[in-house]
Amino acid sequence: MASNLIPVTVLTGFLGAGKTTLLKRILTEQHGRRIAVIENEFGPEGIDNDLLVQEGNEQIIEMNNGCICCTVRGDLARILKELARRRSAGHVDFERVIIETTGMANPGPVTQTFFMDDEVAEQFLLDGVITVVDAKHGEQTLSSQPEAQNQVGFADRILVSKVDLVSAEEQEALRARLLRMNPRAPIRPVHFGEIGIDEVLDIRGFNLNSILEIDPEFLEAEHPDLAAPHAAGHEHAHEESHGHGHDDAIKAFVFRGDRPFDALQLEEFLSAIVQVYGADLLRYKGILWIEGSDRRVVFQGVHMLMGSDLGRPWGPDEARSSKMVFIGRNLPHDTIEKGLQNCLVQ
């Protein structure tokens, strides 16, 4: 992580999921870290006015544990630049930023700020999206609120709150559902916001060279023998065997290739997919075996923004392959799968 860039964590989750409890702990606990917390408000309802901010325009409040707190009504880029200016001038002192989005917000536009605005990108580094899901009401919220599905699809880490209020079976059913929507985010139960601060900071979710982790349970469900291509009809059988009736708009799928990609064909195909489906592609990431390259290529994207970089060299005895995960809304799984297959060197 570049030492001169200020890492930023986006904290999201549906109304009542427990974001405020988590935030209160960060703002009041003696953790010895200097954190600026931005409450990103799009409406009249503030999260907790007595803890955070009074009416009026942006205010920046220093908390007694060294944290800073401010509210944004409107443009996030503007307050980030203002904070950076104040920090450079020595008026405020902080080493990282946590942005708390409103319960109804889609994290997409917030994350895009860090890629679209050059001035922001020169000073801040997006570290990860943390989504809090309420175990008690999570199933219902996911079924009725598309925004809640977006928040899960965008997550680099999912914290499940209020697990003490549900049975082990309910907890497992919710976990299985979250896993189908986003197999690349570790899922952790939290009790009253009590989680080590290291669990939510420095997770490198947007770092190109961070490891592509996909929950093995998801891979086993997708490919029972792990080696075979996706069998027709298998998905339906899997749905029935788990006894859940949810057909969430947001789902994940994994593509694996055991032949190298033709670089030019792949670039053209991915560009076309992003043009057509970019608005519905939440997060996608992959480690690619490209013909003619002795190093792996790492790529990832958010909506229509896509980037790639050279990763570490393939080892002399290492089996080369490609692995990609796509998380999005109503994505044409078969079209993308076939298109990627066609980009492999024949």
C-alpha cells in the first residue's frame, strides 16, 4: 500500500443493520488510531445526531479519542479534498478515512469517486467495502430491497450482526444466500459491533495484486467435482437441494480456464461486456493466464471501470490456469462463459 496515500474504508449496510453501533465503537474506543469518519448523507435522516453532527452544513468535529467526524450532504469528492487540504495545512490529523453510507445507498457511486476524480485518486486509496447484514431481518431485506443486494454484491467483507437473535439454521441459510451472491467476501458474525478494528481496516479489497479469494464452499456448489465445466441443469438441482426459494437478482459466478487467453481477443470481449452490462456488473476480478506471458495478469473492475496489472511470475512447476469471478445483477452467465471460452487459445 503506497504510504503517501490515505486508505479509505466504505462502511455500508441496510437500515438498522448495526452500522451505527460499529461506528460508535470506532469513534469512542481507545484504539490509538487517528480516523476521519465521513457520514455520507443523501437525505434528511442522520444516523445519530447527538453522537455525530448537528443540523446545518458540513461540520468537522474532533472526538475525544483523536478521531474526526464530519457529515457530507452532497458531493463526497468535495469533502475528501477539503479534509486532505486541512490535513496538509496541519489543521487536522488523521491517518485513514471511514465513509459510512446511508442505509439506502448503493456503494457503487461512492467507490467510483476514487477512480473518477483525479485529485481524490492522487491523495486517497480505496481499501475496501465492508457491509453489515442484520441476521434477524437480512433475508426479508434482501428479498425486498435491491439496494441491500447491491451492498452485498459490492462487499469485500460481510459482517453479520444480531446473530444471537436467530437460530443456527436461520444463520446458516442466510450465510448460504450471501455466499451465492458474493463468494469473494469473507463472512463474519459480529456481536453489538464488537469486532477487532483490524478486521475492517487494511483488507486491500481494491488492490489489484491482493489474492483472489473465493469461498471454497461456493466452488464446491458450483462444480461438485471442481474439474468439470458447469453442467447443464446442475444449478437447478443445487437450488432444490438447499431448499431455498430465493432467486436473487445479484449473483456470482466463477469462470475457470485451463488454456491461456489470447490477450487481444480477451480485451475486446471484456470491453464489449463492460459496455453492455457495466451498470449491472458490481465487482469482477480475475487472475489470468495470458499466452506469451510468463507472469500472471491480475484484473478487476467496478461497473464500467476496469484495470489490469502484471502479477508475480508463474513458478516453473506451477500449473497455469485462469480464474475469474463476476458479481452482478441478472448477468447472462452463459453468454459471458461462452465468450470467455472463445477467447482461450484453441
